[in-house]
Amino acid sequence: MVVLQPEEKIPVHLTTRLDNGLHVMARDDAGWCVAVDGMHMRCGIYESRPQVCRRFVMNGPYCRFVRAESSEPP
């Protein structure tokens, strides 16, 4: 789940509000962030991605864990 901060300028069609009021990135039917380009496994809004995504280390331990769970090669 990608929780957005009030100052982030993410296009509205890529976001949603949860019942508890959190403003988050929307997810597709498979549970992935709607900004992920599934064919290339990369962010489609990389230059304007949320701060939490900027802290995510590509090929770091958490990244490898998530990819292993989804059976995607690193």
C-alpha cells in the first residue's frame, strides 16, 4: 500500500481514498499499484512518484522478497 502525503501531486485517477480516510495509490485487479507498467515492471510516473516509493530500494531485500512472492525474476 502506497500512502500519499498531502503535498504530493499524483494524478487523481491514480489514487483512491480508503474507508479510514487514507489517501493512497489505487491498485489494479491483481493488487499492483496502478502506476506500475506491468510489461516492463517499472513505475509509469517515476519522475513524480510518491516519497514512500522514492525510499524503496530497487533490488534491495524487500524488493527481492516481493518479486519472489510474485514469481517475477529480479
